[in-house]
Amino acid sequence: MPAKSFFALLCFLFILFSCTNSTQNWTHFRGSEMNGCAQVNSAPLDWNSGENIAWKSAVKGTGWSSPVIYDNQIWLTSATEDGKEFYAMCYDFDSGELINDQTLFISSEPQRIHSTNSYATPTPCIEEGYVYVHYGSFGTACIDTRNFEVKWKRDDLPCDHMQGPASSPILHENMLILHLEGTQNPYVIALDKETGETIWKSIRPAEIYDPLEPVYRKSYQTPIVIKTKDRELLISNSSYMCFAHDVKTGEVVWTIEYGYDSTVSQPLYWNGIVYVNSGWIFLDNTPYFTRQYAVDPNGKGDVTQSHVKWMYEDEVPQIPTPVIVDGKMYMVHDRGMVTCLDAATGTPLWKEKLSGNFNASPVYAAGNIYFFNVKGDCTIVKPGDSFQKVAENSIGETVKAVPAFVRDKMVLRTANNLYLIY
């Protein structure tokens, strides 16, 4: 075979494998691309607690982590309600059978958490052969998914979460990247995914964060990695400021300042622009609103004045992460207002109020966007220039986890159960 033909074949096989991997697996919080967009041809439109359910399996303990899927395995984390035991559980995709259940960490004096949080809120991440589970300062572990043996553990990464752990780990090349941003010395750390050893650690600048009240230093967001003109950046919208790190070294490349507390919503990247959520903005020590920023990621230093393309602050969610479809950003406020923005300009196109409160981030799957409220009611909306409701369904249980869509089915975690819905 000629060299050019052989090279072309290799490229085709690599693209085919990458597409198949994204379609068949769901490897991180908000999907394998961490953008809330599922690579499926069809998705469920009609279900309830007793209809169109392939299987239902009980989930012990309490946890708001979302399911991750690789091949025929679904992984979840959970914990006792008092935070003294921390679990990892593996279910068979086809049958829902619980095939592995491990207690990974024990805490005799766990930190207190917010009443709406859990001790197992960070979503695991998974790749061929290994799953990585994280419970904030309570522990991080790598499990071999072929024999269920623990490859390594870390329980020496301190963080005073104040309201409990929530930042999910991400994989990038040889690194497992964690955010441990509490009330004292908040930091981001990259571990060697093979050994668990530290590759780099970046502590938030003391001259900026030490003068802040401890409550305003904490963050619960999950970062993303993007590629700019000259390097790969880790985008980390911490409390008070957003940091762009060189992902290979941890060096801070640029920052924007927005002020204050408790970022949760994950950054987004679309069409060369980074979108970051500020968390709560306070006026006179009162939580007032949250802002969404669009940032050109090609700057250096403090780019607050030079690289912010637009800012929007009307009913921006604090917890749910928006999803971008065909140049439009769809976001649901924690109290139910859905806003559609032009992602290029920040111009609002329409708004519609949904019933209930929302923690789970919306997901785009097979031409529709799925919005789950905390009570387990799901409104399915067709993206476009106006609000178009497609269907409404309810599972009848508390939902805070993001649903996973693979193989034209939905994997949904509720407070007490795991469902495969078709």
C-alpha cells in the first residue's frame, strides 16, 4: 500500500474511533466533550417511573455525582449521609446489575456540608481501563475497571470546602486535574494519572485571596481545557477571578476579575470564545446576581478590560451550566427561567419560565434540549429562535445529577435509583 494511502487509512480509523468513542461512552461531567452535547441519533421522548424503563437499580447512600459510562460499565459515587464512608459503584449497562461496590475512604470527623449538597457530588471520569473517583479533601482514587482493584489513592489533599465537595475531576493527556478551592489557600492540582503523584500545583495568589473573607474564597466549578493559537489552557472560573493556566505547567497565563463567591457552573468553549460564570456577585454583602462573561482566550495578564467580549447578568444560573447549540446559548436559572442568548453577542433572543428549581445542567441530545428540575420533571425543548416545547415527563424522584445519553438511551441518576430509559 502506498505511504499516502496508508496514512489516510490511519487518519480515517482514528476519526472513526474518536466518533465511536464519543457516541458509545460518556466519560466526564456533562459528557465526553464536557459541553453538554450528546452524540446520539435518537433519545427518549416519553417516559415515567413505570414506562419505557429498561431497568431500575437501587443506589445506596447519598450522592449527586452524575453517571459516567465506558463500554458496558456505568460508574457512580456515593457516601453515607453523615460523610463517614465513601463508595464507588459499577453497574452493568445492559442489565443494571450492580457488579462492583467498594468503600474507598472512611472519615471519623467529616466536615460539615450545605444541606443541599452531598459528600459525593463530584462526578467521576473514566477512560479505557480506569475510572477516577474524587470526593474533594476526603480522597481521590484510581480503580482498574478490568479487575476492580484500586491502583492508587490520595487522601492528603487538604481543602476546607465549607459547603462540601462539588468540583469534578477531569482527564487531560497524562494528568488528572482537581480543584480544591476552599476557605483557605485554594488551589488547583494536576496528578499523574498513572501513579497519583503531583505533577504541578497552583495556589491562588495570596495577595489577592488572603484579604478576602474566607467565605468568599471557595469555589465548586469543574474546569475545561481549550486550545488557543499557541498553547493549551486550563480554564478555571474560581471565586473572585477566572484563571487560564498553561495546562502542562500550571503557569497562570491570563485572568479576569469579577468578584466574590461560589462559582459552580462549568466554563464553555465555542467558536474561539470562552464563556465563564462569575458565581454570586454581592452588593452590600447581599447575594445579588450571577454574571456570564464571554472572553477572548488569546490574551496575557489581566485581560478584564481588554478581552471581555460581552457580559450578561439577567437571571444567569449559579449552578446549572448552559449548553450551546448552533450559536445559541441556552441556560436555565436555578429558579427555572430559561434564557436563550446569541452566543456571539450576548443578545437575549427569548425567555420562558419552567416550573420548579434546577440543579442539573441541560443536555442537548438528538435535536432537543433536556431540562430536569429537582423534583424529577423534565421539559424537552427544541432549540431555535423561539421557545418550542416538545414534551414533558417526570420520573417522580429528586434529580440533581446530569443525565447521560449513549446508544440512543438515557442513563438517569435520582436520589435513590439509577435508570436506563429508552
